[in-house]
Amino acid sequence: MENMQELRHLQVMGSDLPYPNSEGALLPNLLTLLGVVITEEILQRIPNLKKLGFQEELAPDAVEHLCCFNQVSNSYRLESLKCVIVNPTSHQVVPSLLPGGSIFPSGLKKLTLSGLSLAWENMGIIACIWNLEVLKLRCYAFRGPVWQTCQRGFKNLRVLLIEDMDLEYWKGSSRPFLPDLQRLTVSHCYKLKEILGSLKMS
């Protein structure tokens, strides 16, 4: 694979990339990498990556931060990120698996999360991704009956998808929140009873 220097798009389902044998960039022209189990060493060797999709398998009693998010924090060119937990918990909220601080690249525009079973309080970290335009939450990415939206976050969010959640009340502020939102899709959220607050659609 190290000889494929002109490769721009790569999808490898459920596997690791081979560990590079030589120094320098592994795939210097690669822009899209999907389906892999990532390591910090591999990401350091793909300097121009713009789109990354990876999957993780959690231990049944997982309580530690997902190290994969630390690994992508230095991918400065990354614009699109997708994280899928292949064995999501179906009955409980997982303690915070997102480390604090600026764990996402500042230029990130699209984020898709699936199966993390995070408490809604963790959404404050995502709300601080100032360039984020598209957020897709699938298959119990977050769990819990109430989401209190951060008033100062999501300044540039245009597209929001909420799918397969146990959310009951979505609370905003009296002021319009999500000011640039243009498309909202809520799908298979059968427990949702009410959206409270002033939701502004552009």
C-alpha cells in the first residue's frame, strides 16, 4: 500500500491499515479514509486527510475516554468525521467517553456519531466546534430523556439529524437557538414529546 502514492480515496471495512515500514508520509495524497480501526501512528502518516470514518468496539463496562478522538485532534485538515460504535449499549448511558478540551479539529464541518450512548451533557463539547455545519446523531449516539441545548453553541450548524434516540424533551432557550439551521430531521424518536424554546430555522 505504501507504493500507492497517488491514492486519494480508500475504504477498508473493519480492519487496521498495515503498519508503515518506512519513514515519511504513508499516503501523502489520501483525502478520504473510511471503515478502518484507526491508530495514531497511521493518522500521522496521512497528513492531508479531509474525510475520516472509523469504527470502534467498546468493552461492556467501558468507562474510559475513547482514545480515538484524541488521535484525530491533530488532523488539522480534517473536514468530515464519522465515528461508529459497532456494539452500542442498548440500555444504559455510558459515562463521558469524550475527553474535555479541543478534541476535534478546528476546521471540522461535518460530524456523524453512532452508538456511543453518551449523556446529553457531553453535547457541550460538540457545540464548541465553531465551524460545524452538519451534525448527524444516529442509533443512540446520545441517551437520556432531556437535551438542554447550549445557547452559545452551534453558531454555524445548518443540518441536524437525530435518529433512533430515546429523547423525550428537547429544551432550548427563550432566544432563538441554532440560528443558522436550515434542515432538521427527527426520525424514529418515538419517545419525543416536546421541543421547548425558540427554534429558529433559516
